[in-house]
Amino acid sequence: MNLEFGLIGFSLLICLGILLHHPSRTLGLPSLLIFMGVGLVIGNGEFGFVYDDFTLTSAIGAIALNIIVFVGGLSTSTASIRVAYKEGGMLSSLGVVFSTIVFAGIVFLLFDLPPVQCLLFGAIVSSTDAAAVFSILESKKLKLKEDTDTILEFESATNDPVALILVVLLTNLALTPDTVPSLASIGLELFLQIFVGLAIAVIIGKLCSWLLNSIKLEEYGLIPVFILASAVLAMYGSDLLGGNILLASYVVGVVIGNGVRRGMEVSRHFFNSLSWLAQAILFVALGLQIFPQELFKVFWQSLLPAFLLILVARPIAVQLCYLPFRKVSWQKKIFISSIGLKGATPIVFSLIPAAAGVENAVTMVHMVFFIVIISVFVQGGAIELLANKLNLKSSEKE
């Protein structure tokens, strides 16, 4: 297929997904399912077209995820960070590690896979998805007491970097099991990724903000273009120097979003549209990559891990994270334990070992698909009901 036919075909799929998006909202179906469903129907060979390229899908997913995380950072105020950084930071760091370990134990007991593959599976599904959390809270117009919604949003926006580090580390370990890295080397790698990612993002974000505030461009349409170029410099400059790209994406978004004083209203509309485009491309590509005839072979064996992730792994991880926060109400702990929404992020992460050729990785991709679907329906559907039952729904007007 040449480039022109590829662009035409992809554009038609996105248009179809957008046209189906509005009526689907009345049924409570998230955009993830609509765009992925379009890709599933079209790309599985039923219409004489087959798409099967884990490497390309992984690359598309990584770029789209960087944009989505950046836009999430751009919309995050420093006030919400001050409110949420303690609890949210614990959930987005140690919470990911605890969830990975607990779910790895569950997978080992259920399937008796090698420990490294169990840990890899746990890391893939350990993080909550920012796009899913933001969209469900926004669509239901939920404002929660005790800043619970702010903490969930902060966690979902900041836990991807730790999960990505674990996935990449465990993928390499699964490919070369004879070369086990030392704890010191792992610690140094984590420190470098975090430090370099933060440093590059803050420097470029501050420089971008200072330049835009000083120069005062007359053409407002150039402001989001300059911001986007600066974000790409921070993301891929950090990646090139050994920093964590997702952390850099989020931090540069926060710095620019809170630092630029002119044209941010125009910029936010631009980046909101860009985020939707990234999500549409990402979900359609994921749908094209997954073949229903292979997918449903693992349907039944995916159910128990999915529910144990929701009912066991996530609650244990959250309760461990909240041990230092003794004044937090039990209602808030239960709610956060129960709402660990998954989205496209785990599917994108599952493509990393699949593209690298890790044994059983393709099966993981298919199982992760069902885990995400079950999370969206079960946890997404329960969020408002649970908030009411636990008396966490705020009466404050939006």
C-alpha cells in the first residue's frame, strides 16, 4: 500500500469513528471502544485489508501517548499539584511497583509463567490511564470531596513514566535472562531517567515561557506552534540524553501551561484538538493491529486476571501506599482502591515486548485488551455509583 492510500484509509477510519462518537456517548461508550472497534472491523481481513506491524503500531502508540501526556500536563495547574503531590506521588510511584508485584504473583499462580514474564505482565497493566480518567470524570461532571478527583487525575497523569521504565527494563531482562542487572545499576538508571527527564523538561519549559512572555507574538496562531515545537524538543531531547520521555512530556506541559501568560486560551483549544487526534490515531491503529480471531482465543482466560487486578492487586497497592496517610478517610481509600481505570496506555506498553519478540508477548497484548475493556465498563461504570454510596460526591457547582 502506498502512502496516499494509507492516509486516505486512515482518515476515513477516523472520520467514521468521530461520526460514531456522539451517538455512542448516549450509550455511555468511551471513545476508546469506538475508534478501536472501527479498526477491529476494518483491519482484520474481512474487507481484503490486513494490517499487522507491531513495530509501527508501537511507534505510533508512543508518539500519540507523548502528546496525550503533554496535553494532560498543559491542563494541570500548580494549585492541583500542591494539593495532590503527596498522595498522588505515592500512588504514581510505589503504587505502580506494588501493583506490578501483586499482579505478577496472581499471574504466576494462574498460569505458571516465568517470573520475569509475570512481572512484565504486571508492569504493563500497573498504571491508570490519564485519558480514561479525565474523560470519565468530565463526562459525568463529577466533583469529589477530599480532593479525590484531583488525586486520581494527578496519579493517572504521572504514573506512566514509572510503568514505562519497568516495562522496558523487564523486556530487556526477558530477552537476556542470563544478564541480570544489579540493584545498584537499576537504581542508577532510574535516577538518571528521572533526573534528566525533569531537568530537560524544566529548562525548555521555562525558556519557552520566558520567550513567549517577552517577545509577545502578534499572531496568536504562532503561539501553539512554538509551544508544540518546544514540547518536541523537551520530549525527544530528554529521550536522546537518557531521560524518561513520558516524564519529560508531562513536566514540560505543566511548566508551559502555568508559565505562558498570553494566548493560552487559543493554545488550549489547539492542544485539545491535537490530543483528540492523537487518541483517534492511537485507538484506530490498536484496533487494526488486533485480530478478533486471535483475540477471542484468550477471552475466558483473561476474565479472572482482569477481576483480580480490580479486586485484589489495585486495592492492596493503594492500601499500602496510604499507610503513611493516617488521617485520610476510609471512604476515600476505598474509592481510590476501586477506581484504577485502564485505557490505551497498557495496550501501548504491551506492544513494546511484542515488537521486541518476547515469548508470550502477543498473548499478553490480547489479554491486556480484555483487561482494559473490563476495566472501562466495570470501574468506569461504577465510579458515580460508588461516589454516591461512599458519600464522596461534592455538591459544589461546576
